[in-house]
Amino acid sequence: MTPPERPRLAVVGAGPAGLAAALAAADRHVDVTLIDSAPQAGGQFYRQPADEFGARRPGALHHQWRTWERLRDGLARHTVTGHIRHLTDHHVWFVERESAASYVVHALLGPEQERPATVRAAGVLIATGGYEQVLPFPGWTLPGVVTAGGAQAMLKGGLVLPGRTAVVAGTGPLLMPVAVGLAAAGAKVAALVESADPHAFARRAPALAVHPGKLAEGARYAAELLRHRVPVTVRHAVVAAEGDGRLEAVVVAALDGDGRVRPGTERRIPCDTLAVGHGMLPHTDLAEALGCRIDGPAVYADDEQRTDVPGVWAAGETTGIGGAALSLAEGRIAGLSAAARLNGRTPDTRSWAAAARTRAGLRRFFATVEAPYTPPAHWAEQLADDTVVCRCEEVPAGAVREAVDHLGAGDVRTVKLLTRAGMGWCQGRMCGPAVAALAGCEPCPARRPFARPVPLGVLARAGEDAGADS
Ligand SMILES: Cc1cc2nc3c(=O)[nH]c(=O)nc-3n(C[C@H](O)[C@H](O)[C@H](O)COP(=O)(O)OP(=O)(O)OC[C@H]3O[C@@H](n4cnc5c(N)ncnc54)[C@H](O)[C@@H]3O)c2cc1C
């Protein structure tokens, strides 16, 4: 008797969540197509250098390398058996529900992103991770100012340093690994400038103490910062980046208890790189376009990591920011659930009991550390009118304020129509939170129809191409 055909699952995103999901599903009678825009699997946390760089010790830039080896080897094993097909350089711009049991994933191929490709599957698992939030300040558009994660990506993926002397600034748990990574690779890290108040963590000590593993991780980074002699300044923020055509220095200042800059505390730090980030936000575009429920900034998922759209799962930072270990746990649960459901079975929740415990613990941990790591409360009030907020359309803060104060805009969409803020290439991904804060509005889901810019020719041929699977 021939075995029953394996159902097909499309997993979008080959980071920790997508890889864990793909392996769990492929182990349990599912054929997985793993689709990612990057040339290598690994996502942000396990970002790999291109083979042609011939990195002799790629593990040196990473933490938890054993976990990566397990994921990498599992992917290789399933690729050989044909139960996972890994499509690299595929930028997914839309996922379409064709029928109750069929989805079409639309992607653009290659660096030019002009060749269309489609993947059909009975279920879709969205594991597209998150992206960094950067709030504007005078000079933030100067060459030499990069996002904290961008600096890390240059190091891990390109094996290059963004500069010789760096300041790492903003807020969030990502700043420490970035500062340590840059220092270990040979950059002089002139300062790590964190706006959070350490007392806020001390007040949460009892809740944090139940996660000794995470505290030990933090202590390891602190010891590394000490070893590399990186000066750490807390309750401070970068108030300006200065330079003639390129970054030459940053100005940092102390914050008071309300998060306002304390006048007279400004200090200039010479540097050629500023790696700055103010936390992360989940990628929700593909889920939004599918009509999935969005809770706050993240995609809703139930205990099985199912969204509220039948046949669509979501795992990892697309469902909320919480680090690579949480993404792994959620990915495993999502993959096990998808495998059972697509094979017509009710999942046995005991199969993911350990992952569920990890998930619950890490979600509690991140809920505890989230509040102290929010950007300074009054940053928007202190932004000068001539500071560019939307860098794609070059819209200054003053134009946003004018739209609200004099032209009657009461929401982000009207601000966009009146000022063009958020209408450019990034479609508000970069400036959305800043524009919302300046306008005094709650950030809301953008409801962008497509997750990526799509050439008109591809859209025009979408009907014909939908038949041809990649
Ligand atoms: C730039 C950056 C750098 C980071 N560096 C660190 C670090 O050094 N240390 C640390 O502890 N944490 C770091 N983090 C956080 C950490 O990466 C995450 O906690 C973890 O990787 C999340 O795993 P994930 O699988 O949910 O998502 P990710 O690892 O982000 O994986 C998502 C994958 O989806 C792919 N993708 C997204 N959208 C699409 C699309 N439309 N089409 C096709 N593919 C798509 C991406 O290419 C990516 O490979 C970083 C995050 C970012 C954004």
C-alpha cells in the first residue's frame, strides 16, 4: 500500500522560529517549503556569512552555536530527503487564500526582486520576525549612523565592522550583544548609552530572579563589556549626531526621572559609527493582508500558535518580541500543531509540553523587562521642528506638528495624506512610530496590502504567474 501523500506547509522565514517549525513538521509527515529573503538560513540571531567569505570560525560571532548546528544539520538532513525545500532570496510580498485548504505564497526572486515565484500549500506558517525601531534626532540621517541590528548584521553577515570607533545607543536588550560583538571584533566602543533606568530593573528583581538563565546571560554580557573596557552610561540618550557630510561625533545628555533631557548635561563623544536602536516591532504585514487578528503591535496566536485564520500559524517575533529562545519554542509548537492538523489529527499537547513551559517562562520574563526598556517618554516633545522624521520623503517634525495643530489631522493616516510622511519606499516601517508619537496618536496596524514593494509588471502578470509554482 502506498503511504498517504504528505500535506504541504509553507513556512515564511528561516530564523529560529521558522527553522524549528520546519524541522518539527518535516519530522512528522509534512512536506515543507521554507521561504526566506536571505541567502542563508538563520534569521537575525543566527545570521551567517556568505560561503564565499570562507569564514574560518563563524561561531566566534555567535552565542548558542550548538543550537544553530542542530538546526543547520536538521535542515540539511531534510533537504536531502526532499521533505524540506529551502528557497533562499525569495522575498514574500503577499499570501493569498485560494480556497479553504490552499494558500498561494507570492514572492519576488533575487537581489533585483523582479522575478515572480509562487508556492502553493495547504497551510502557511508565518515566522518573519521583527524589525528595529529607531526614533529620530538631529543628524540621524548622516552616513555613519546605522541601526544597532544593522551593525550586528554587517558583522555577522558581511564580516565587516561599520567603523573604527562606535557609540552604541538607544534602549533595549539588543544593545549589549551589539556592543560586545563590535568590541570583540576589534572596534573601539567609545560608549554604550542606554536610556533605561537601572532602578526600574531593581524594582522588578523578584520577578526577574525566577529566570536565572536570562540573568546569567545578562551578567555574561556585562562581564564582556567590562573586559573590553566599554564605558556604560545609563539614563542618557543621544540628542544629536554631528558631522560634515559624515558622522564625526554624537552628543549625549542625561535624562531626568520623567525622561526629559536635563539641560546642561550634554557631552560630545567623537566616533565614526553610531549604532542606535529603540527596541523592536513585530513584522505583521503578511498576516494583516491575510486578515489575521492583530493584538497591539503583534499577530495574535493561540496556545497552538494558530492565528484566527484557519490554516495559518504564526511563531517567533511576529507574535511579539521575546528573543531567539522564545522564537525556537514557539516555532516548535507551531510546527507540531501544523503537522497534526494538516494530517487530520488533533495534536497531542504533551508533545510540546517542554516547549510550552519555556514559552510561558520567557513570555513572563519579557513582559517584565519590556517596560523599563521603553524609549524616553518625552522624546517627541523635545524634537526640533527641522529634524527629518520620514527619511524616505524628507518630512520634518514641524510639518507633522503643523498637520495636527493647524490642518486638523487627528490620525496617522491623515498626517500621511497631508505631509507624505510614510508614503515612501519603507511605507512607514521606519517612521511610523515617530510620526504617531509626534501626532499624539496611538500607533496602529498599517494595513499595507503588500509586505514588499512590487514592480507593476509583476502585479499585471500576477494572474498568469499564479499557476506556475516555484
Ligand atoms: C537586525 C536584527 C539584529 C539582531 N541581532 C541580535 C543579536 O545579536 N542578539 C540577540 O540576542 N538578538 C538579536 N536580534 C533579535 C533576534 O534576532 C531575535 O530574537 C530572533 O532572531 C527572532 O527569531 P525569529 O525566527 O522570530 O525571527 P528572525 O530571526 O528575525 O527571522 C525572520 C526571518 O524571516 C525572513 N523574512 C522576513 N520577512 C520576510 C518576507 N517578507 N519574505 C521572506 N522572508 C522574510 C527574514 O529574512 C529572517 O530570516 C536581532 C534582531 C534584528 C531585527
